[in-house]
Amino acid sequence: MRTKEEYYELVLENRKIASNSENLKCTCTQTLCEWHGRCRECVALHRYHQDHVPACFQTFINDKLRDIVKIGELTAVENEKTPLEYRKYVQEQDKIYSHQK
């Protein structure tokens, strides 16, 4: 276990990382998503629905899982991604419904 001094150093390092605007940019590949760039809301929705993790987390989680799966000589298969057409359809529908109001 780390000491309280080591823990404090870790907190200082995390504060430095979190204060860098480059580290706060949304890294999600789903740029047409309604919540792209609104990471707090995105994570809250994923926690609520509990059906999968946000796309920005999937790469590093999948990399770690592949290593674990190899130990058991299993295979991991990624879920299908939401087609871009679906996201474009949402945008089109939003335009239609916003004009009807």
C-alpha cells in the first residue's frame, strides 16, 4: 500500500493532468453522437443504461480484456457499432420536429 505522502504526490499529479485542457478534450470517435464533447452527461447515461461503456473507454478496456482472454485461450468479439446513418437520422428528425413547434 502506498504511503499518505505517496498518495498526496499522486493527487498533485492528477490535479496537474486534470488542469491541462488537452487532457479534457473529448476523445470519443462517435463525433455525430448527441453527447459528443459532453462527457459528464455521456458517462451518466451509460451508467444509467448499463448496456455498454462509452466509445472513448472501449479501446483501452478491450485491449486489457484481450490480454486476459488470451490467458484462457478464448476469443473476444466486439459488438456492432451504431451505424452513422442512425445518428444522421436523429439529426434529420430533430430538424423536422423543431420546425413543427
